Amino acid sequence: MSVADGLGVPAQEGVAHEGELKPPGSVKFFYSLGQVVESGYLAVNSFIFFYYTAVLGLSGTMVGVALAISMCLDAAADPLIGSWSDSVRSRFGRRLPVMLIGAPLTMVTMGLLFAPPSALSPLLLFVWLTLTKMGVRASASIFNIPYFALGGEMADGYVERARIVAYRLLGGIVATVAITYVAFAFFFTGEAGLQRGEAYPAFGWTVGVLILVAAVVGWRARRALPHGLSPLRALRHGARGRVSAHHQHDPRGRGA
């Protein structure tokens, strides 16, 4: 996949004159949309606890244990996901294929998390919460870990990488505010508010779809690299450019 295709940005604009990778602002904007995946599942955490306790009647202890189990297993899975992403070799680079798997899975597991089958016993409801929350966290990690790594590979200078992180964090803030607004403006309205149990499945699937759409648009940030190079090859490309520039200005380099 060509890096500059589809953005209307010439490929050479992604690279500074000295070989430094510097993606344009439009690419950083598209990249920031991918933060919706992490911010989305974090924003719904408070809704999950209220839904399963106050609406579905599961005890707070069982909900807490289910969430703790999912968090521990996610912590164990993260290094494996990172190793998997690093080992991928494809025409699209190391990160995009893994992200392509994580985003749809996050949408599906998010919807299922808020749509348990009716009339489940407390034990089965606990099992459903544990499995679906584990699914959401694992699926989001499959997207987020290569997504975060891609941000570092889009540039090879400290300042430019800091700008990319700033775009990403700003995108997360906007996503959290937007999801909270959507929740109370369209789903949990009126006097019943969060007690409207029938609104939670639609809310969960809506958040899942928003996550998927933002991730798909965010994939355009993969186009930040020059001439369709993979992130690792792009960094080598930039390093060669700096070495070449150094030799051009260094008398010892010219005399070598």
C-alpha cells in the first residue's frame, strides 16, 4: 500500500530534506482517530459496572472479580501480541495486518458485552461478563499495541514523535467526550436514565461501530511513510538520508 496514496500528499512530503520522517498534519489527524479504540472501551467501563449491577442485578463483588480477571489476562496477553506484531512480514508492513484483525473483533465483543442473553443465572451472567470483557480487552490490545508502535515508526525525530503523541491524546479526549455525550443524549434519556436496560444493547453496538469506523479511517495514517515503505524500512531510509547529508557536509566524509 502506497503511503501517500489517497491523501493527495506527494510521497516526498513525508520526509524532511535531511532524510527525517515528518508526516504532514493531515496524516497525524488520521492517525489520532485510531485512539478511539482505546478511549472507547475505557469510556464504557463505568456503564458496564452500572449495567451489570443496578440493571441486571449481578453483585458488585462478582462484577469486580470479572473485571479483575479480564485485566490480569490482558496483561499476560499484551507481550504476546507485541511479539506477534513485530514478527509479521507482509506487503502492508508489520502493523496494519494485526490492526485489521483487532478492530472488527473489538466491535463484535463490545456489542456482545452489552447484550447478554436474557434470563441468565447469576453464575452464567458472571461467566458472560468475564468472557466478553476479556474479549474486548484482548481485541482492543490487538489493535492498540501495533497502533502505538506505528506512531513511533511514522517519524524518527523526538519532536515529531511528540507531536504525533499529542495528536493521539487529543483524539482520545475528544472520543471520550463524544461517547459520553452520545450515551446521555440518545440512549439514557428521560427520568429513567441509566436504568433503561433496553437501551444498553443498542448503546454497546453503536460504540462498537464507532470504534470500527474510526479505526478504518485511522488506517490512512499508514500512508505517512515515503514511497510505500514499511515502517522499519522507512526508518532505515531516513537514517541513510542523514548519513548521506553528513558525508556531504563533512570534509572527512568527502575525502573518504
